[in-house]
Amino acid sequence: MNSDLVKALEEKIESLEMEKIQLEIENNRLMQRLSVVNANDEKLAIMQSLAKIFSWEVASLTGRMKCSAEMMEAISLPAGATPQLSDLYQLIHPEDLPDFSKRYEQSQINAEPFQIEHRIVLGGSDVRIVRHFCQTFIANSGIPLKTIGLMQDMTAQRSLEKLLEKRNRELKRQAVVDDLTGLKNRRSFNDISKSLWSTLSRLDSRLGFIIIDIDNFKTYNDNYGHDAGDLVLKKVSELLASCFRRGNDYLFRIGGEEFCVLTAGGSLEEVMQLADKLLRVVSNSEIPHKFNADYGIVTISIGVSFCDFSVQSISLNELYRLADQALYLSKGSGRNNITTS
């Protein structure tokens, strides 16, 4: 074999080896890409499982579907079965199906994506809330080709939102309501009294200011115990609410054994009648209090101030001071009575 032929063969072999190396490099690259794709598919499957996402795809002409494993389980079909669009419809809660069906049919015409929140029923009884996203693809001819859908289970999130909403309402209520008696608290009194004074003074209306104090309540607590004292506070609060039942009466526990009533729009005579009624119903309850001298039962003392804004101008602080001063006079004149300033 001459040297030229040997040289040509060696060059050919070298060229083939180089091509082999290039093919191996390219093959390795392809395998790496395939590995990434498979890993992403696995990640997607894991994410769908963790996030409770159901995915599906339906051919518009045949109605045949391709579903994720989660979707197949949801519609109760074994792996390998061929689901239909009707299986999806059966999954949706009957009350929510008309709305979804209407939106789905519209998307087959206009190809506009839509998102809707509705219920599905798993296993015949497990009602879940899902957020459902759908997108239809239409050919240039206007014929719908396929629709893809993603459903995310929102049940836990909606339950948490309701719980948080309920908790927020409770926190707002606690901020303005006295826990023991259920009456509005001091903070609420500060806000409402200012608002009432501002509104009634502007309208030249009338405002009654009543302060109520349980007589010798400290000695009651000291001798009967705080639990018994709490029961007395609750009872007096109930009696207070039974006497002042009008929509323009505002009842507060403003501290300890002290209560307040603001009455809007009524006359002084009406305010005094209601105050007198409260005095009598508390006394008639005959709650034992042997340390309340001269009476032997739980009694209250009341101070009243009143302003007719059409004939006088008086500040809220002054109204409060006058009612408190009247209460002091009631206490000093034997308790269990009413004084007006």
C-alpha cells in the first residue's frame, strides 16, 4: 500500500473520530436537556400536588380530554381512561354549573380567557372551592381547536379568610364593648359622646347625660367576693338595657361600678322618668347587700345633666361635670336617689 493511500486513510479515520466525539458531545447535551425537561415535569407534578392544582385540556371537536393525575383522581377515572368534557361538568357543583357552562361556551366563540371561582364536588360529598382559569385557542378559520384549564383548590384559603374576618370583627367589637357586661366601653363613650354632642348642637336638638353608680360597691366586693360583684354588674347592666331601649339611647360602662347613658332628642322630663324607672327596678330586684347601710340591698345613685341646644350653649365636658356633680350630691344625700343639675 503506497504512502499516499495510507495517509488518506489515516486522515479519514481521524475525521471520523472527530465526528464521533462531536456526536458524543451533542448527545450529552441532548441528554442534559432531556434531564432538565424531565426534572421540570416532575417539579410541575409535585407543585400541582402540593398546591392542589388540577389541569386539563380538551379538544373542541371531539370533547376528549387530557388530564393531570390530580384531575383524573378528581373525576374518579382510572389512569389510562379517556375523560370527556362531560366528566368535568359532572365535577362542578350543580348550582355553579350554569355560570361556568355559559362562560365556557362564550370562550369557544371569542377565545377570551376567563377566570371564575366556583365549587366542585369530590367523591360525591366533599365540596371544595376552586379558582378556575380557562383559555380557548381558535384557528384562523374561526374554528375552536382546544381549551386548556387550570383549577386551584382555594378551600383552605377561603376558610382562613373567613376565620380572619370573623376574628377581625371580634377584635373590633372588643375594642368598643365591655367584655363583662356587653355594654359599650369607655373608648366607645369617648367617641360617641363627641359625635352626639357635635351633631345635636348643630341641629339645635337636646342631649341628656346620665351617670349611674352602684352604692357601696367596694364593700360588696370586699365581703361577697369579686365573682359575686361581677354578677351584680351584669344584673345592673341588664336592668339598664331594659329601661333605656330606644334607638336614641346610648349605654356605657365607663369604669368599675359606674355607668353612663346618653339620650338624644328627648325632653328633660322623659330623661328623668327613665332614670327614676331604673332606680326603682334595681331596688325592686332586692339583691342582698347587708353592707349597704339603711337599705340592705343593692341600690344605685344617679346624676343627670341636660342641654337644650336651641336655648343654651354648653360644652360636652361641662355636661359631664354637671352630671358627675349631681351624682356626688345624690351620694351625699343618702344614696338610692336621683339629682339633676
